[in-house]
Amino acid sequence: MKYNISIKLISKILLVFSTIFIIVAPLLNILRMNVLKGTIVLFGRYYFINEFYVLWLFLLFILFAFIFVSIVFGRVYCGFICPQTILSQIFEGLFDFIKKRTSALSKPVIYAAVLIFMAILSLFIGFNLIAYFIPPSLVIKHAFFEPDYLTPYLWVIAGFVTLLIIFDMALLRHKYCIYACPYGFIQFLFNDSRTLRILYRPADNNLCKDCTDCADSCFMKIDPRKKALQVQCVNCGYCIDACRERFDSKRETGKNLFYSFGLDEDKKNKSKNRPFFYKASIALFLLIGSFIIFLAKFSNYHYLNQSIFNMNQAFIVNNKMIANKYKLIVENASDKSKKLKIKLVNSELNLHFFSSDHFEIKPHNSLTLYPVLYIVNKKNSKNFKKGPYPVVFQIVNSKNAVVSAKNTIFFITKKFNNKK
Ligand code: SF4
Ligand code: SF4
């Protein structure tokens, strides 16, 4: 029994899945930012601004994946992943249906229905895009139920995106991919003599029926018989399916179009192959390397993040005490409130806190504290050595377990010793 895998079906399934993924990514906390608080969420984990390098590492991995895939497989992102492709196909199909299959009487009603559907879908995409930068719950709350200062910004941005998408879907669709998409052309820049392409290879010239089914099936308006590597070709394989179906419909065996990593004559040409293998190997090495580094940083994750700064070094209180003021920023990335305590580690000085060393921090929140540390210069005590002294600010939980530790410095001035 003969099985023919429909490349078109695979492309459509992947396009639908990738579009759904892009829609749900911010809603399921897979990837989103909160520009109001300076946080990001990556695969369910919260990161604060000083840990954003984890996001950059992830984006670096995506960049190398993009370069590697473009070198080896060409513009496949456009053919198998890009939401613009599936949206263009949906509206292209709807407009074609109206043009060819509807009566003159029903045309305006169906046009109006398609335009309303387009507007609702575009508005949804507009708000979905905002959800990548502002938590989805806040977007829904302030755009629809509880107006506040955010409401006009949300509607202006969503409205602007909606108009752009309506313009794109009503007038451009695949024309945008053919003539304007910078992302598509950047992918083409990485093409090489052995990059995947569509090859027109009829067993003998009589085999081609000249039916133009291949060219007609191409939404990028290419005739794949003319040239093997064309800048607009997204390797979607629709033309391969169309040609095979043409033969199948006539109960004949044949196919004139194939996927191929390079032209047949280039495959044996070592000098043409070498640069391709170098480029692909370097891109693969960077791709794997960036993924390992990202994974290492991602797995080394802790819910509590601490930053400590000595704000004004040393100041003297009543000639007897010397104090240092600090700025302590604590960030709780977990979804539970935490009761914590600051503990000091310093072997040389007997340091004390002016204020309470206990605090509570809410989930997904940050807290800024200004602890002041002091030391007393008692009568007859020996002069302190000239500082600075290393101090460790530990944060411990209710079980006295250390959850974070950061090094800083305690300063002593010379003046303090002289005035005892
Ligand atoms: S030539 Fe074939 S593979 Fe290339 S874009 Fe057109 S249909 Fe897709
Ligand atoms: S679909 Fe196949 S047979 Fe028809 S024109 Fe294209 S290559 Fe020739």
C-alpha cells in the first residue's frame, strides 16, 4: 500500500500549533514581561531586573537556532511557523470564496461578516501582544472592567495594532511576505549552495504536463520550475504536493519537484560544500553552547534575590558610635509570602542593627530596606584598624536556614579612633 505524506498538511498543522503557542505563551506564563515592575516570567519562573541575563541567554539560543535553521533549511520559518502565513492563508481563502462562490446579492453581507471577524481577531491579537509586556490579568481588568491610568494606553496600543493587522489582512496578506518582510529576507541571507531548496527534476521532459498546478499552488507566487533557489521560496512544499497530486489524479506515477540540499551538480563539488559545512557546524556549536549555558543558569534558580549597597559609608554618632547605612533590595519570585530575617556574618567587629532585622515580603514583589549598622567605641577599647571590613548580609528563613548571602563592606573612619 502506498502512503503519501502531505507536506501541506504538516505545514498547516505546524502553523496552527505555533500560532496557538504564540497566543498562549504570555497567558500560561511561558514567556512574558511586566514592564510595570521590571520583571520577566520565563517558563513559569519569575526573574527580577538584575537577573534578566537569563532572558538574554534564552534569546541568544533562539538567535543561533534561527541562524542554524536558515543555513540548513532556508526560509522554513515562514512556511511552517509564522502566524502571518496562516492568517494570510485564512483570509486569502475567505476572499477567494467570496469572489468565486457567492452570489452578487450575498456578497456585501459576507464581506461585512469577514471584516467584522477580521476586526475582532485583530483586536484580540492587539491585546494578546500587550500581554507580553503587562500581566494578562491587568490587561483584561483595566481594559474592560476597571478603568484607570493604564486604560487609554492599552486601547491606543491595541487599536494601533488592530489597524495594522486589518490593513495587512485586507490588502497585503502574502504580498507582505513576498515584498516587505525583513525577517524573511534576513533568513535568505544565510542561504548557501547546500541549503534546502525545491528542485525541478523531471525524469524526462515529457513527464512534465505543463499544467502549472505547482505554480498555482504557490502562495508566494513562484514557478518552482524556473529556478532552484528563489528568494521568496519558503520551502513549504505545496508545489511538491500539487505535482504529485496531478499525477495521482491521472492514476500515473510521477513527481517532478523534490526537496534537495543543493543542486545535484553542487553535491559532489567539495569546494562548494566546505563553506556550508563550516557555517552550519559553527552555528550548531553556538546553538548547543548557548543552550547549555542557558540551561545551567535556568536550573540554578532561587526564589529569593538580594542586592546590597553601602549608601554613605561611615558616619559618627555621639562620638561613641560609628554607623553605616545600606540599601537592601529583596525580591521574592515565589507565589507565597515570606517571613525572613537579616543575619550578619563578620568575625572582626561586633556590629548591631539600629532597627528591626525582621521583614515580610509578598509574593512576586520586591522590598527596599535601609538597614543601619553600628559599632560602639568603648573606653579603653583598642583602636580599630583602618577599614573597610568585609560583612556578609545573610537572609534566613523561619527555620534559620540561609536563603541568600551577599558580601558588602563596613567602613570605619580614622576620625572615629582619634575622638574616643
Ligand atoms: S515554490 Fe513551492 S516550496 Fe517554494 S514557496 Fe512556492 S509552493 Fe512553497
Ligand atoms: S505540477 Fe508537475 S507536471 Fe504540472 S507543471 Fe508543475 S512540475 Fe509540471
